Amino acid sequence: MFKHRRINWFAVAFYVVLIAGICAATYSFASKMLTKEPETIEVEREVVVEKVVEKEIVISGSTIESGISGIGKLCTAEYHFTHVESFEDNMYLSTGRLSIPGTNIQFKDLAIPGTKSYFIYSYDGKVLAGIDFEAVQVTKDDESRSITVILPAAEIISSSVDPESFMLYDEKNSIFNHYGVTEVADSFSDMIKAEENKAKQDGLLTEAADNAKLLVENFVRAGYNVGDYNVKVVFN
């Protein structure tokens, strides 16, 4: 016959509590490990920085002078004009210094009546003024940090007449004297000279010098590494 064994409930309860505790501790540890942020480890690394040395480019005065002189003779101002001229001529009779008795009046030549020619005409032209940059001189002073550009005085470079602008306003010719507009061509040089003088009086050369000064200042600063050097332009 089987014997009934008596169960020790106290021992069973002990093991149950022990196992439950172990499970709870394991779960708590696992939860902390899963939610724990990873630790940040600072690593110091040596960075090698190369030192950049900027080399200053030294420009000599002769280099700048050579560059400016290469511009050559350049027009820096224009003067436009319209010239109006009248022409009158007669045929003359040579008298060999005819004098009126009892007076100091003498006649070398006498105009022949009915031989007068007369006309009025005009034409347009222009006068160009500028600088001969080939005669430039440049000095560079590193102590005062200045560059001095010496230019020759402004001058008239050329003058011209537009032949298509010629206008004839009035023309009267005698049947004995057939002077026309072709006869005044030889006097164009004198007329142009008069217009050049007028252009000078109106300040053409001053305008040409001012424009040349601004051109050189911009040319030097844009074309060369002059930094904070003071660029000064003067005229002979």
C-alpha cells in the first residue's frame, strides 16, 4: 500500500519567492541596460594647421612707366565746331602805285567794276586733344608709399573737316570772275588753325588733361598691385 508523503509547504514557498526575486532583479537590470544612454568619450586629436604666408608683389616704378607708355598718343577730349565763312573777291587792275596829286593817297591796284564774286559757306569739323603717354615718367617712393606719374602737357592731336557737311548759302559770281568754293580750299588750314585756337580758349586742353589724369589713376590701380599707395598724377 502506498504511503502518503507529507509535502513541506514552507520549502515550496521559499523557492517560489526566491525564483520570483531572481526574475525581478534580472528584468530590472535588463531594462536599465536597454534605456541607458551610451557614454560619450571625448577624444583629443591634434590638428596641424599650415601657416599661409602671403608674398607681397613688389611693382617697380619702371614697370608702371613701361605699361603707361605703351598707351601711346591717345585722344582724351574732342571739340566739335561749325565754321561759317564768307568769301569775296574782285578782279583788279594794276596801276603801279597811282597817287592823287596834292594828297598822300595812293592806289596800287584798282578793283574792276562788275567783277565781284561773293559767297557764304559753312562746314563741320572737330579738334582732338590728348596726351603723348610715351613721354611719361613714373617715380615710386616706398617710404611715403606714393607713386607719382608725370605726364606731358595736353596738346592738339589732330583737326579735321567733314567734307559732307559743306553747305553753300549764297553765291554771286561775275561773268568775268569765276571764283568758286574750290578756290577757298587753300585757306582751310588757316581756318582750322583759328578753330584750334578757339578750342583752346574754350578749355579743350584742360578737359583733355583732367580726363587723362583720371584714366591714368584708374589704369595704375586696376593694372598693378599698388595696395594703399597714393597715386598722384602731375603735368610738366
